[in-house]
Amino acid sequence: MPRRAICPAPRTAANTPAPLTDAARGAWLAAFRRVRAETERRAAHLSAEDQIVQSMADASPTKWHRAHVTWFFEQFLLKPHDPSYTVFDERFAFLFNSYYVAAGPRHARPNRGLITRPNGDDVAGFRAHVDAAIERLIENVPAAEAARVFEILEIGLHHEQQHQELLLTDILHAFAQNPTDPVYDADWQPLRPGPGPRGLVEIPEGIHAIGHNGEGYCFDNELPRHDELIPRLRIARHLVSNAEWLAFIAAGGYTTPSLWLSDGWTLAQAEGWQAPGYWRQVADAWHVMTLAGLKPVDPSAPVLHVSYYEAEAFARFAGKHLPSEAEWEVAARAGLLADAFGSAWQWTRSAYLPYPGYRAAEGALGEYNGKFMVSQMVLRGSSLATPEGHARASYRNFFYPPARWQFSGLRLVEFV
């Protein structure tokens, strides 16, 4: 659970709730409307048919994303905190719960694409129903209850921002399976590498505090803040580029087993990997499927859609290493990384584990992060699909090592 809200309810010197101002309510209302509108803006590029497709078990339909984040607000905010609230449709809890076991049974994840009904209009009605109820709650919640209500509201907003990114990664995966190479947004432009000198820069060695520093929002997996020892090493200012990856391919990177972890080599052979996800050769030139359709690979752009296994193999090929998440965070806070945010989630060599002293929250919301702390690897930074305001140095993203459908890349470190 987050420890601080963006607009926390004011308190008196005696630590009792102070009268809640109209300005504070207005700020929460504006934040809620802004996040909810962004989800609809991203979905607006898609047809009704686009919004029901599920191209693999790890992805979800756009319609499901829109409904799930709405169910989250209904389940965790409205039902416990608004006695006058009427559930929109009792069936929706089963259909749109994701993994919250304590919240009740749920539809199997691989079968979300089979939910043609409720249709898109029903989901739009669900969103409008919940939006109206949330706005009434923001406007009328008593000051004594405001702190908890706005804490859960903020969790819900950040949760919806996570699904806004998944909405794009999931539809890109679906479009990549289509031989007509559909275009999500013809004006979509990837970010270019940041300015400044290239090469590697030394990270300050020593003992550093890692984790959320108390400024703004955080998820529970960013806590508690703790000390870690950083050895002497240098980190790349920039992400690995497509040009560097093309050199890896040309040098036999995908056909040299000594570069690969055993599980990665087995998977790469079984899946026939010869290049990053969504890459394919057209007229003897590499192209990549993007949200703007099929495009020639830009050598100067950061490589995207690589798994942890590929990132680790490339690091060995380059004679370097992936950074630990602590090394990455120290470098990011020191301003040493030109493109830490907004281009690609960056694989680290750190397993996704609890920080020392971590405790998950009680109840269903405690299932948000803690129960996934096994068999996954940490990524840091943010991607070109991450919503504005959803990136910070302590943010811990995590995926299984084979994952390629995310906007995932890498940077390297070397020990000195």
C-alpha cells in the first residue's frame, strides 16, 4: 500500500482529520477524470472487434482492461465506502476480477477473449455508472473518512495507469499476429535516444539507500527503504540500440549456445528466435511491427521487445553485465542516465524479491504485488507506452524471463 497520497487529506496538530477543503476535493476529482479519460483516449483508436481480441494467455482484450479497472473501483472503493452504491451488474465481479482470490472467484485468464458479451456498450455503461458514483463520493465523503477513501482512490488511479500501458502492449501483440499489419495510430512516434555523451560513466560506490524516499506515491513493493552496497562499476549512459543488436545478430548471437542461459537457449530454439520480438525480414531488410504499423528498423533507436534471456545473452556477447536494480536506481537518482525513462523498461539482473522487512497489506489489496515475488525479474525505468506521471526512480516492474511483448530493452554495466 502507498504511504503518501498525491493530495492527502489535511490533518491538525493532534493528527485528527481537519475539514476537507473544496480545493482538495476538486484536485482529486480532476485527477480521477484525467486518468479515466486517458484510458478511453487510448481505446478510441480501436474498433469493437479490436477490443475483444486476446492473442495469448498473458494478454487481455482492451474491453476487459476497461472493465477490470472499473471493477477495481467498484470492489475496493465503492462497495466498502458508499452505503448508497448499487452494483452495476452482479455478474461483472466474476468476469472482470483478475487475480484477487480474496475478492471471490473469477473467469479463467486465458479465456477473456471469449467474453463477447457484455458488449462494448455494456462496458461503457459500467464505466459511466462507476464514474458517477466515484465523483459523488469525492464530493461528499466526510473528512473523517477521507484519508482512507483517497488512499484507495489513488491506488485505483495508479492501477488504471498500469492497465493503460498493458492496453497498448496487448493490442500491439494482437496486431502483430495479423498478416495485414494493422495500424493502431499512424502518428505514433517512438522516442529518440536522449542527448549527451555516450559511453559509460562510473556509479558512486559505497552504501546507498534504495527504495521509495517518501516523496509522492509508491506501491508497497518499493518499501521499505533500505541500504545496499554498490561496488565500483560503470554504467552505460544510453540504452542498447538496434544497431548494436544488428551486430549481435550478424555475429551469430542467436546461434551461439555459450552466450545463453540454459533455459533461454532451450526456449530460443523451441520458438525459433532469430531477432527481437516483432522483427521480421522484408526484402532482405529488418522491419519491426509498431503501433504505427510495420516500419523499417531504425538503427539509432533503442532495441525493444527483448526477453531477459536475450538481454543476458547480449550482455555476455558484449563482455559486460546487466545492472542490478540497486545499481540502476543509484545511477538514475544521480542523473547519470540519459534515457532512464520514457523509452524502454530495462531488464536488470535482479530477481523480483521482497525488500528486507517487506510486509504485504492485509486483505485482497495485499495480493497486488507480494504474491508474485518469485521466478520473475525486475525491470526499471518506464517505456514509451507508460502514462505521464507514472514513472519514478524506485518503481519496480517485473516479468517472467521469456516475456517479449512489453516495451523492454536494456543497458549494460562493467565492473572496474
